[in-house]
Amino acid sequence: MAESLIYNVLRKPDFQRETASWPPDKVAELVRSFLEGDLIPSVIMWRSPISGSIFVIDGAHRLSALVA
């Protein structure tokens, strides 16, 4: 339940491209790498001091694939 609360405050800045642009095989490759303990590049986030929203500056595709 707490995980969904965190996910609900995540936002994507306008400059980020749509996260639906990864083909299924690329998503599967990332998930496989994650499950095998391979190195996954960092996800960079920033919390707005005004709204409390967390903006995903880099790594929105990776995060979306792992959440899905």
C-alpha cells in the first residue's frame, strides 16, 4: 500500500518523452537485468518544496517498466 502512495506523488517533467516509447523487448530486457542483479543506471528525482511532488528527471522509462 505504501508503494502506491509513493507512486502517486511521482510526476514527469514536460521535457521527458512519453514512457510508452520502449518496445516490449526492451522492457523485458530491463526487467531481466533487474531480476538478475545487473547494474541498472540511476533514476534521478527532485522533490518540489512547494507541492511535495517528486519529479523524475532521468529514468522515467526504467521506473515505468519496473513498476509495470
